[in-house]
Amino acid sequence: MKNLFLPVFVVTFGLAVSCGASQKKTDDDHQHKKESAISVNYQSVDTIKVGNVEKTEDEWKQILSEEEYHILREDGTEPAFSSDLLDIKKEGIYYCAACGLPLFSSETKFESGTGWPSFYKPIAPKVVTKKPDHRFATVRTEIECAQCGSHIGHVFNDGPKPTGLRYCMNGLALDFKAK
Ligand SMILES: [Zn+2]
């Protein structure tokens, strides 16, 4: 009688690297055209001034890369696990990639396992605007930059203490500057 050995485990590592070849921000032109970010640390949040940055979509296209424009101005979402910011553990500030407003501090960043940079609160309540997002079956809460109205990500109620919130952000919508 023949022994028929069936493979017990057929492990297929479907490394779904759907990272969409995240174009690094090598486009210096785009960087230089951006307004210089305000230097801030977590202790000086009271000094953050939220202005009003208005640009035409054509002007945004001049400043932002194609990928950044899609996320920030067309409410896009980058592929999970594609952001260079995911593994950053350095102290520093995360700025709006469109207008340079400080949005998040490394002090509130946590590993959510979702594949997007996650924070439990913004650097100050005034720097973000919350809007209901009805685009999918469930109603989500969209997070926009309070200064320029660009789409940054969404906030969910399954975050860690002390807020219980998870600000699930697109890395391409943020510029990190180490302390
Ligand atoms: Zn902004």
C-alpha cells in the first residue's frame, strides 16, 4: 500500500505588498514650493496659530506630488503599510504635508497594526477639523487640516488610553521633522 503524503501545510506567503511603489518625495521642486513648516514642540502648542490657507486646485498641484495631491485634495487613502512614517519612533512633530501646520506629536504615536501611522490625539484640538464621511456603508469621521482643509485621514473609537481614539492618518499627508 502506498503512503500518500499530502502536504499538510501549503503556506503561501501572499506578500500583498500593495504599496503602490510609494514614490519617495524626491521631487525637490515640490518640497521647495511648500511653505516652511512652523517650528514647534509639544510644550509650545499654545503658540500654534491656525491660519487660513486657500489655494486653487491648480496651485495645489504645483506644490504637491501626484500621490500627495490625490490623498490631500481628493480624499485618497494610501495603501496600508506603504508609509515611511510607520516605523519612525524618533521624537518629533508631524506637519500637514500641504500647508505645514503642526498636527501630531511623536508623544501620541502608537503602533496600531493597521498599516497607517496612528496617534491617540492631535497636537492641539484646534489643528484638525472633524467631518462625517458617508462614502462607505458605515459613517466614518474624516480628519482635515484645520488650516488648509486637506484630507489627512480618519478617526475611530478603538484607540488606546487616555483618549480611546485612533487617528488613522495617511503618511503621505504628513511631513515628519525630528526634534
Ligand atoms: Zn494643512
